[in-house]
Amino acid sequence: MLGLFVDVQGVSGYATGFVVYFVLGLGALAIAVSLYRSEPTTVPTETPAPAGD
């Protein structure tokens, strides 16, 4: 990814590519933390059978 910015923008692409890479990394980290901390939804494993025949 960094190479793409360098190819397009020249030497200044190193800084731009690094910033974009850094922001994407922080975004991925934030998503991972939010998913890790979220509580799983509890689904009842056994449902009672209907009483009427």
C-alpha cells in the first residue's frame, strides 16, 4: 500500500502513505476492541415444549 502512494506521489508519498496506513490500523484496532468488548447475545438453549395435545 505504501508503494502505491510512492509511485503516485513521489517521495512525499511516503508520509501520505504512512499516515493512511496508520489511520487504517487505528480504525482496525478500534473495531477489534469494540467487538471484543461487546456482550454476546444469549439465546435460550432449551425451549419448553407446548403443553396442549
